[in-house]
Amino acid sequence: MDKARRAREIFEQRFAAELLIDNAVKYHERLSANRHAILTERNASYEPFVSVIIRCGGRPVDLIRRALCSLSQQTYGQFEVIFVRYKDIDLSSLLSHPHANVRSMKVINCLGAGRSTALWTGLSAVTADYFAVLDDDDWLFANHFEKLFESFVKVPKKPFLAYSGSISHYAEPKPVAGGHEDHRTLLYFEKNTTDLSSVYSMFASNCFVASRDLLSPALLCDPHMSTAEDSFLILCLVEQCQPQFSYAVTSIHERGRSDQSDFRQHPTRFDDELTIRIRLGGKQIAARSVIDLWEELSVFWKNRHRKEAVVETLDRVIYRVLDCPISIEPEKDRECVSTGFNLQESKLSLGSHAIDPSVGSAWVQCPEEPWAYGAELSLRLPHSTELGHLLIAEIIVECGEIGIGLLNVSERDFLMRKNLQPDSRIQEVHIPIADLLNVGRFILQNWQNAGPATAQIVSLRICSE
């Protein structure tokens, strides 16, 4: 009894819920007081002045106001806001009121311009010591710039480039592990620079801040890109200055709205990605590089999206690839070297099921969120070192618009991806494979609009000549 009584006394003195909660509150108060003291000292010694470029014209003013408010709520820094209007929009309701932390706001008209020209117009107007980009439908946590500039002690740093992790925010909640749902998912939280794709998959467009001295005259030349212009800018900055990671997730990207586009499906996407690789190898970029640009360019060209030749019959639609000999030759001349997928290493969404993994057949019910994966199938690859194979996927799309694609081995990017519309016929999609060692999983996913999407994978087979 004495031991039990003593144990009870120890529990009540050290581990009672009231004590634990009180200790947590006191700990939080100490952290907050320490943070406040550090911020006060930093603001007294040096407070950075940042030009923030907001391209606007395609979305409601209320979204721009949210982005602007996220700047006025920053705990560190003073800001100049540069609105670049690519379409006519009335900003008077924003310009007529003062905003905390915002020293000035100016509007530059770039009506009818593309994304690239609008961004570079804003870059040319930067007057502050540092600059950042904030899309009109995105926003920032209040401690974003506090974390980015945390390496500043009492003096500014130049050249300087820092970036944060990023979150995707969806209008409708998405399923998460454990059976729950959440409006937010982690987008980027990475500190690797091993190849070109990983460099610009680390950065969201609104996650960084950089010093103005990185905007060289050569860099301020508009690349005239329709997509990926923010990736090009970030890579040009990385080429000149080692980026510092904040180890904090403080930038937010809005996702899943009807006024957003899938730039990966833009008609000039290949040209834009090729532009990135060629320009980064040009003389205007500093010689220091974390990647072998020629190797990167070679791999990119081998894995380029190929031109299609569509053949339609009563029961089938065939998407052949014009510059792939295996795709163009008659079916009888192809040798099937493997079929199906490994069920144990594959993933199927709730409601989906495998039919016959040995031939690659499955029925897939995609989650209703845009871009959500319904099937991630680990292909049964042939044991071959020869180059040049063809994956043939036979699909019947029952409802909704779906996408199919083949990931590379790192699963950071697609070797090929294509959207398919509902059709009672089999849709036969040809996917050239340059190197079997660079093949990841086969994906079937919902496309850009929320809603039901179901499809049957009839077969998956890999052929050689």
C-alpha cells in the first residue's frame, strides 16, 4: 500500500494532466518571449526591404487581397509591392488603403503579355535590396520572411538566396494516411540538388527571396516562355548563389480551382523545358553548376514527348508515335517481351481492384480530387539491357477524364503522360521507352477537374522489335 501511495504521489506531483498542460503553456510562453526578443533585436539592427512581384489580371481581387494581407502580416521585413497587370483589373480597393509593413505599391501595365513577359517586367522594376514573387492566388505564413532571413545576424548578406518548404491548399479536403481528410498536403520540403529536375522540384514559385544583385543584365532579358518561366528564374539564381533552406514550411499554393491551368499539358511545354536547358548552358549564366547540362539535355531529348498518329477503328483508338519505329510497325512484327504488373509492389485506390495482374488488367476508380492517383502499378520489366522498347497500354475509359503516364525511375517526373476522354472503345496508347533502367511505375489518375473518373486497364505489355 505504501508503494502504491508513493507512486500516486509521484504521478500527481509530476505527471498529472494539469501539470503537463501547465508545463506546455509555460514552455510555449518561454519560446514566444525568446522569439519576440530576437525579432526586436533583429528589427532594431537591420530590417530587409523586399520588392514583391504579384502578377494579376486573371483572378478575382479578393484573392489578390489575401496575398497582400499575408505580406502585411509578416513578422519581419518591409515591402514594396509591384503589381504587374497582364489583363485589365481594378486594383483601386487595394491601393487606396495603407497596409502594415508595405512601404509602397505600384502598378505596371503589361496588358496582353504572357506569363514570362509579365514576370520579367516586374523583375526590371525591382528597386529594393531583395525581391520575391507571389502569385495572386497564393499566400504566405506570417513567419515566412522571418525564417528566410534567419541567417542574418546584424548585417545583410549579398549575394543571397533562401527558400522554404511549401504546402498545397485544396478547396475540397483530400484523403490522407490514416483514413482522415485535410485541405493541406506537403508540396515541397527538400534540400537536394543532384540533377536539374530535383533542383526546380525543390522550389515553389513563391517560396524564395533573393538579393537584387543576382539580377544581372543578361538575366533580365525576357526568355519569352509560355510556361516554366519561374523555374527558369530560380535555376538562374541557383547558378549564381548557393541557396539556403529555412527548414520551415511557410509558403502556400492554392490548388483545385477551375481557373487554374495544368501547364504540363500546355502546347509549348516541351519548347519551354528545352529552353531552360539550352539557356542554362549559355554564356550568360555563371560557370558554376551543380549538374551536367549536356547529359541533362541528352536525357531530356531522349524522353521527349513524341508526335502521335491516331488510328481509329470501330472498336479501337490507337495512339501511335511517329518517330518510334516499334510503334509504327505492324503488330505482327513486334515481339512481346513482358506483360502485367507486380501486385505486391503496386497501389490501387479505394474501390479499385486488380483483375489479372499477369496481363496487367485492373478496374480503377480514381479519387475525385484533381490529379489524384487511382493506380500506381509496378510493371513487370523484361531482363534486357537493350535500348528501345515500347509499352502498350490498353484502356477503356468509362466516365470522367483520366490521365495515364509512365514515371521515371526516381518518380520525380513523367517520361510520358496523356489524358484520355470517355469512350466505349479500347484506347491503345503507345509509350516509347528509351532505357528500361529509367522506368518507374505506370500511373492512372484523375485529370484536372474534380469528379468521378473510372477506367478499366485491359492490358499492359512491353514490346521490342
